Amino acid sequence: MISPESLHLGMMLAETGMLEHAVTEVMAKPQLLLVTETSPTAKSAVRRHIRKWRHSVKRRLSNDCITEELKQEIALYQEAVQLTQIEFSQRAKSMIKQLEGKSEFYLGARGMLEKNMSQETPMFQSYFCNKWYEHLAASIKDAQQKELEAHKDKLLNELYQRIETYKTLENVEERGTLEKVGRLWDLASSKVTQSDVELLKQFVAFLKDNQDLQDIAQTLGRMANDVDDPSLHRSPAEELQMVEEPADNVADDIVGVHQSDNLEKIVPNEIIYLAEPALEILFYKHFADKRLLTYRMQGMQRSLRKVKAFKPENKQVDIEKGPFLICVDASGSMSGFPEQCAKAMAYALMQIAVKEDRDCTVMIFSTDHICYELTGEGGLKEALNFLSYSFHGGTDLSPVLTHSIDLMGTDKYRNADLVVISDFIAPEQPEAVQAQVDGLKRQHNRFHAVNLSKYGNPKLMSMFDHVWDYHPSLMGRLLKRF
């Protein structure tokens, strides 16, 4: 367990300019400048990514750089500071002996102790502990600097990889749809190969040749805007609110010790330097360098601040749109053209979800079901895995529909769209399932069926709000294409 003193040292150093300097270095890299200066969307995404990285690294620098040996040395330092002058003279040698082979401070400390034995300087304990503190601070700072460099190199490699993927994805969509996607950067966390690019281009071309599928996806995506429910209205408005915020200038509590030149909050130990003329110069030097040990104060101050709030208004308002939950039939009867249609439809809905900042999950089902999160951190990899999956097996809609109904009943799926893409060559669902579906419809969830066969079961499809039929004949597809 990290002691309060060691944690304070870590926090103190993490709050110095080393993190800001690292961020400046990263942003000044020519490869990043080339992208961020030509694309405002990419610039915003890069800055958001670096802010998230900075917060994570600051926490790690504060906690993870204190080794076991440093913890033990800090414990000895704390013990030495609290000893009386007589106790220190008696125990200093044995305490320092514990640092042998473990700390670079050992040789210097032993030299200072031997020199003091002949001179018996009254203020030696304070001088000795000050030197020890400086060594501890320097050791932690060096460890943090090495750790920061490693994190910085990892960040740059990740940013370069995302930029490469980002540019690749922008070039996939011929009509430029993806250039407007705000969450495209989040999907670019996975490296794509040339075969991945060809796979994506294949489905872009398929949607271009089958414009009706794209139209169905666009119509389906717009339905979330038509819900008349005031609780889903999100018109942003600024208003003044009284907020409480932590402030260092409000002296409610002592939360630690740090280095500064604030004489009002000076630690009593520092004043001891002024009692000895030989050490007085050290006090003034520390004061000039803002390195006096002073109490860190913190409290809560109240202030008026403009905050954004979402509340219904009479004018046109934004609607809180729920996720897409896409269930794709992966049975053997769907192989061939229906399989291409199902994958292309899911890809089109993923594009809409990314553009509108909605979640999108695909569940493929046959005798079992597999789930793909298309808009998460690894969404691109998940999408490629889904598009590469080969359909086979039988059709069993019940398990995946039951699981989907359970999900649709949660708060996350308010105003959500469930889309089942299948040939619907399956039996009708039990009345209990249909009753659950009817209940979810009353909560503004929508149930859509995209039927890819002329042999679909009408009774099974009757439970859905909207049914789109798309099963052009081979001759019709050839005429449309050529």
C-alpha cells in the first residue's frame, strides 16, 4: 500500500509541467500536424484522444512509479523526520544502513553522518532530512519521466495507426458519406489490411447496385425522429446554476504538503532553518525557488456558472434516439444473394448509427446466436468479423428474439429499433413472446422485418411494425445491373 507521503510525492510531480510538455511534443509531430490541420474532424478527434490519454497517464504516474524499494525508503524518511534530535543521533546510522545496495542516497548519507560526528551541528537533522527529501523527489521524477516516455511512444504508435486506418476508411466510401462521420475515429482503433479494405468496398458497391436496400435503411433510421414523447426531447439550453467546486484557495482542510513560497502556510520544520545562521541561507534559497514545504489546502467554493441542460421546448427539438439491434438470420437457406443483402443492410445501418451517435449491435442466429458490437471501441474489427462470417445451419428465431426482447426492456434501449433480417421460413412465435413485443411497442420501441424471400411466413411477420420485402429475381437483378 502506498503511504500518504509517497502518494503526495507522486501527485506533486505528476502535476508539474512534464505532462504538458509531453502533450505539446506529441501535437507538434509532423505526421499529426498534417492530418489535424487539413481535417477539423480529425483534429477534434486527436485532441479528445490525447485528453483521455493525459488523464489516464497522470493517474498512473501518481500511483505506479513508486517501487517497493522507494516505498521502504520513504517510510524510513518519514520515521527520521519524526524523531527527536537525540533519537536521530542514536538511530540515524542503523536507518541509513538499510539503504545500502538499494538507494543512491546511501553513500552521500553515510558521508554526511560521518562528517557530523566530528562537528555535532545542532541543525544537522533538518539539513539531512531536506537532502533526503530532495533525493526522493528526484528519484520519483526520474521514474515518472521514464514511464512517461514509454506511454508517449505507445500513444504515438496508436495515433499513427488510427490515422492510417482513418484515411483508409475515408477512401472506402466513394460518395464521401464516411467523411462526415464523427465517430469514425473511434472505429479506427483496429489496423485494417488490404483484404479488409476490399471487403468493405465490396459491400459499398453492393449497396450502390441495390439502392432499394439503402433506401430501406435510410427510411428505417429516420423513424426514431417521429416519436411523440416529451421525455425524449433534448433541446439544449444554457442556464445559470450554483455549483460547488474544489478550490485550493479555500482553506477548509489540509490535504497534504507541497512546495511553494506561501509563508502563511509554511510547515514549522522549515522555520528551523532560520534559527541557525549557517543554514539561514538555505531557507532564503528555498523561498526564492518556491521550494518551501507548505501545507496544501483545499475546500469547496460556490460559484455561478453556465451549464448546458436538456429540457423540452415548444420549438423543434432533438429526439434522443436509441440503439439499433440487428438480428441477422445466418441459416443455410440465406446463403448467396440473401446473405449479401443481409450483410449490406447491417453495414448501411452501422453507417447511420455511427453518423447519428447511436449504438449498433448485430446478432447473427441459426441454431445459436453470436453478438457483434459494431460501434464500440473495437467496432471496425467486429464489423469485419461479421462481414466475413459464412452463413450455415438452421433457423431458430426464438432464442435470439427472447434475448433481444430482454435487452429492449432496459433503459439503454429506449426509442430503439430492432431489425430482423431473414427469409422468415420459420414457425410463428408463441403468444407470450408476441405479448412482450406489443408491450415494448407501447414504450416507443420499433420492430422491423426485412424479408429476403417470397416464401416467408406471413403470421410470423405480422408481429412486426414494418415489413420490407426485398427478393428481386435473378433476371431482375441482372437487368438492374447491366
